[in-house]
Amino acid sequence: MKALRLLKSFNFLYFGLLAIFIPFLPVYLADQGLRPAQIGFIIGTGGFVTLITQPLWGMISDKTRTIRKVLLLLIFFSSVIGYFLYDSSSYLQLILFAMLLYFFLMPIDPLTESLNFTIAEKSGISYGSIRTYGALGYAVISLITGYVMSYFGANSLAFLFAGIGLISFIISWMMPDAPVSGKPVTLKSLKHFFSNKETLLFLLLVFICAVPARMNDTFLGVYIRELGGSAKLVGLTWFLAAGSEIVVFALSFWWLRKGNEIIIISFAAAFFFIRYFVSAWITDPHLLAYLQVLQILTFPIFYSAAIQYLYRIVPVEWRATGQTVLALLFFGVSGIIASYVGGSIYEAFGGKTLYLFISSISFIGMVFALVLYRIYGTRLDTAEEG
């Protein structure tokens, strides 16, 4: 179907933009002479912006009952602002354009995921068959970005970002909108969503697991450069990480079963712990890059299971907003703590201590997930047997 091809193409391009922004912004800032604490300040403050902008655009999408038109507006401004961000060098300009890009670019993620899930349900295909193209875009553009930055300089990212953004805008212009629920949006339904104890504990679990993941996203590239790695190696690192996600998303129809989300999340949290603990002891930047293939057992499994669980408990008319809440925790609230605290730890004690710290948080997340599974998973298993 043409609509599915367009949506898959948009996923490829949008997550390509995220590949330029999330892992390479810290590297770009470091190339401009900023210290880890300053980098953490910019990215952490961006998390505060995300706290405002993701719920705002999620509510706008729900109220207007359209995703595509909101995407068009956000992708246009993101493309323009991204150009100016990667063409800037002064600290104040970097802060200004980074905040604006957080305002317009980050809300696209939950809206895109909502579009993916809704179209997948309507078409009778798996969510992962669409999201696979996002992972592919993140991997390919990460690799390209590393080479572009190495051969043409850091400021060349301005043209790369704007060019991909323009193509994304054209694709989103041609995409169909998501089918919307016939139920009206009510504050009562949202209140019910947040008043459920199981939901609140699940969101806490997402937050605990997200903090170490966001610390790694922010400082992995900086750490690789500190160990002697090049921008090309940073690109290869994220190519391996994102590329490993492709198989997981493509086979999600096989391994992702309703009712097993929490135990699946605990499995991912265990490998988050292993990945970060081993990272703390590696001094060869190439080995650190190759270790990122463990992404195959962490983020895509964690996030796919979290989305499916969320869509199982959130009222239909609040799905876009519910997806925003999940993204807000993973990329917003957790990003604030990850950037501020991570930047301070990195500057004061170095990368090894930072990775030992985030591995300990991942271990706590794994234990908490197992506790939730014992409470809610066992209850669900018993209900199914009955």
C-alpha cells in the first residue's frame, strides 16, 4: 500500500534526524569547546523544554484529531532551526537553537509512534514492521553523519540536517492521516489513566530504566572521543546500535505477546545493566563501539513492550497523549536528570565512574520490573488460566 510505504519512508527520515540530533549534538558541542557540564546543561535544559512541548503537541493532536497536520508544522520548523543550530558556535546561540529544536523536533517522536501503531492496527500488520524502518534510518544516517562530520567538518551537519528535514516534509505532506477515535476526549478518561496504581508503577519503572539509557545516549559519543575515537567511529557506534534494532522490530510479531510486557521489560533491563557495567571497564574506543550491538537486547525490546503495555491500558481517545506520556518520561524527565547529573559526574569523576553509576541504576530497574511482574504478571497469568 502507498500509505504504508510513505509512513515507512517518514520513519526512516525522521529517525535519521534524531540520529543527527541525539548522539551527535553532544559531539558537536564538544567540538565547539564546551565542557561535559556545559553539554549536560544544554541537553538537560532541553529536557525541561520537552516536558512542556510534548504534552502540548500531544494535546493539540488529540483535540484537533489529526496527527499529519501537526507533523507538517513541526518538521518544517525543525528543519530550519536544525540548520542554524549546526551552523552556530557561540554558547548563547547553541543554547537558543538547541532549545528551539527540542521544542519542535522531540514532539514528533510520540506522534510518529502513535501514527505507526494506529496504522499498523488498521492494516492488520505488526507495529515492528513499520518501526523497523525508523531503526534502519537511525543506523544509516548515524553512519553517514560520522563520515560527513569527519570529512567536511562539524558545520556540514547543518546542510545534512536541513536536507533530510526537507525530504521528510515532502513525505509527510503526501502521507494519510491516522484514523481517529469516535470517542470524545475527556479529562475524566485521563484522570482515570493516572489514578490507576498499576499504571503509576509502570511509569515509575519506565523512568528508572530510562535515566541510564539517556545518560548513555548523551555521553557515549563524548566518551568515545575522549578514549581516542574519531567522529567516524561515533557514527559506526550508533550504526551498530541502531542497526541491531532492525531484527528486533521486524520480528516483534513473533516475540511480543500481550500480557508478557513486564517480564520482557525486566529482560531488557538486565541487559542494560550488563551493557553499561562492561562499558565502564573498556578503554579501547573500538571495543566500546562494538559492544553497542547489545542494543539488540535492550532498547527495542524495552520500548516495544512498553508501548504495547501502554496501549493496552490507556483509553482509546487518549492514545496520542498516552504515547506522549511515555516519550515524556523516556526522553524528557529522565533526560533532565541524565544530562545534569551525568554531566556533573562525568566532569568530576570521568567516564568509568559514570558507567558504573548508570549500570547500578539499570540493576535497580531490573529488580523493580521483576517485583512488578510478581505482583501483576502472576495475577494476569492466573486470570488467563481461569
